[in-house]
Amino acid sequence: MSRSTVSTLANPVTERDHTRGPDDAPLTLVEYGDFDCPSCEEMYHALTQIQDRLGDQLQFVFRHFPLTEAHPHALRAAEAAEAAAAQGKFWEMHDTLYEHQDALEQENLREYAAEIGLDTERFARELDAGVHQERIEKDVASGAQSGVDGTPTFFINGRRYDGPVEHDALLEAIAQAGDLTAIQASIRHRDKALRETIDRSRSGAPAAGEAIRDMFSADEIFQRLVATADEEFRRSNRLLFMSGLAAGLAVTLTFLARSAVTAAVPLDAASLIGNLFYPVGFVLIVMGRYQLFTENTLTPVTLVLTRIASIRNLLRLWGVVIIANVLGAALGAYVLASTGVFTPEAAAVASGFGEHAFETGWWDLFFKGVFAGNIVAAMVWLIHASQETTTRFLIIVFLMFLIPSTDLFHCITGACEVLYFVFQGNESLLTAFADFFVPVTLGNIVGGVFLVALLNYSQTAERQFPNRDPSELKLTWAEWLYSRRSGRPYVTSLSSERTDEQTEDDY
């Protein structure tokens, strides 16, 4: 939020503005925004809640203020919104751009135009010709006259708002401007009372149980999973790839530690003791929130099962992460195979892991992968059911220890083991892919998705989103199969929920 000495709106709202809400509403909120601005995207969801709550008492106005030096896609996205406005669908494009802020390339904009039913040829011509640049420049000029130098910047009934850029503070400022005492009282009441008994994260997911503070219900665990899943879907391909690459390298530490300790322990139980170090990489990945196929990519299945996110989006996330994971694991395996990091004893143990994997039959690998996928999905569920770091750590260590101890296989750690064996010249890459990676990955997916469906979905089918109508979130079957759209199942924050005592008279 910019802070200027100018405190009033220089250019009043006119017919040329893009507005939501009645023209005679007692309250007017003007936003100068940027479609490529992360803060604007965060406030987009808060503004939706505020508009829903105030209804006909608020007129919302959006004006363009693309920060082209900081946000390379801002201007073209603004032009796309204006091209949609020329066909009567500004707000449809406005919402779509914020819901897919990580994908604002030229081809993405044309795809969105088709999704909201625009004449795509006209849309493309107007973008290429820069037809709407003048309109955007006028918005920018009006913002500059009002002292706007950053986004988002808001004006409430013509007066600049310089408070915190967050839902509660903005709603309270609007309520104060409109003398909506009931809303002001409800905000203060929740700040004082409800937040002392229940905490929620920024996304709205519960941080404490409602019935029992230190224990979550199945519905509350599901809400936490939903928040995590939505975060995964919102990540750009670049961020997913880099995080996945880091996770693949972290898996190498599991392989290194397990091999070295197994070789160093001169006991019959050396293998069992070595397995205690199998969770090392998983601790780094889960606690550090890296992207590892199965651990961090199973939670989005919850949104696909409820038809809120599309299969295409899920496959995009899975594809980027698994490629990055395998590259990271391959790099680590190559370094270990090509250098003297391993002692001769540890190298022999490491080779034995890969040799054992190749000696295991295709269907045996598949079903071992199924059970490993079950364990991983159970770990994901329990991680979201726990509140303390120590508890999460113990869950990861105990459950991941079960995978090698019961001779099961995880596709990424197993890939590191077999690739090490391949880089030593013992097998081919094609054999490693077809005879190991394919069956284990399929098994992990089947086992993990089944448990996700069993635990995360069926237990919570009646009360998945307590503050939203699920029917409003669901995609059509066509969108579910191949679109990039998402229902954005945000759990409404405490301050935006109505208290049980509130009625329509509050407003």
C-alpha cells in the first residue's frame, strides 16, 4: 500500500468505470489494482467476502494501475480485461486473471478468453493492436492524480484508505465510513471472544479444534488439507519445479545415510538400524515444505475428488513435481556413483539396494508401491491432524521407517537407488524406467489416492466447507476434465463469518 499526502480521489466514479453493486449504494470502494500483483491477488479473495457481506450497500470499482517495471505481465493482463469488457465480460476476466495469476502469458490469456465465451479472434486482434492501452493509461493518470504509487490502493467514499491491507481492517474501515455499527461490533466481538477459543490460519483453515482445542475433527482436518491443496495448485510451474528439484536432492540424503549407517554397523541388525535413517530426507522435505511426489502432491486429490479442481490441474502439478524430483534424485545418484563419497563398504550396500529392486517382479513392485502409498497418505493425514512440530517429526520418522523395514518402495527414493545402480553400469535407464519406476509409481498413486478418498473425502462428505455452498464451488464435468479453473475453496475467515445472533437487520 502506497502512502501519499493526497488523501482524496481526484476523479469521481463515472459511467466509464467498471463497477459491481448498485450505483446508489451508500458506500463506494475504489481499488487501483494490478493483475500481476501478489498483494492484489490476496485482497481479491478478501474483497469477494466483503462484497458478499455488504451486498447492495457497497459499490465496488476497479481501476487499472499496472506496475509494469515490477510486474512484466501486468499491462497485457489489463489489456485482456479491457478486451473482455468490450464484449461485456470485464468481471469474468477480472476474476479469472486473479484466480490464475501464475499463468498470464499470451497463450493463457487467449485460453481464458475462450473459457469465458469471448470472440477469441476479436480478442486477439485487439490485444495485438493495443486497442485498449489508452483506456488503461487514463486509469493510471487518474491514480497518479490521487497520489497512487503502489497497489492495491483503496478509496472509501472518495477518502484514501491507508490501513493494513487485510480483510478485517478494510471491512472495519468501510463499516466506519458507513456507520454500520453492527458490523463494527461483530468484528470487535470476534477479536475479543472467538479468537480466544479458536485460531485460524490466513486461509481460514483451523489451527485448533472447535470441540476439543488440542484435537481436530475429521471435518477440521479436511479443511486444513483443503488449504494445503489450494496452496499447491496456486504455485507456478517454476516454483513447483525448483521445490521439486530440492526435494529430489534431499531424497539423496536418505539414500546416503541409510547406506552409510548400514555398512558401518557390524551387527546382524545392521539393516534394521540403517532403516532408521531412511526418514532423513523425508523430514527435510515435509518439515521444509518441499514438493515431493506423493507427500505434497496427494493433498490436491481432495479438491479433484470434490470436483473443485480439475484433473488437468492435478496432472500439471504431478508432472512438474515428478520430473523435478527424478532429476534431483538422478543428480544425487550420479554424484555418489562418480565420486568417492561412499566408502567401499557403503558403496556395496548402496548397490545392493538397487540390485534388490531390479530382482523384484513387476507386480510385486506394484503392490509394494500400493502399500507404501497407503503409508504416505496416512502420514499426510496425520501431519494435518497434528499441531506441534515434535509430533509431526515423530509421525514422519515412525511411518517412513516402515517403508524400508517392510521391504516396500517409494518411487522417488527408489529411483535414487536404482539410478545409482544404473550409473555404475549394471543396468540400463530404460530397464530402470519400465521395470521399476512405472510399477512403483502406479502403486504409490493407487495406494495413496485410495486412502485419500477413504479418509479425506468419505469421512467429511456431509460438512466439507462449513461456510461455503459446495455447489457454488464445483466445476462442470467438462471443466473438471480439462480446464485450468479452480473453485477456490477458501474457508471464510472468522471476522467475515456472521455470528449466530446476526440477522439481516444488522446491515
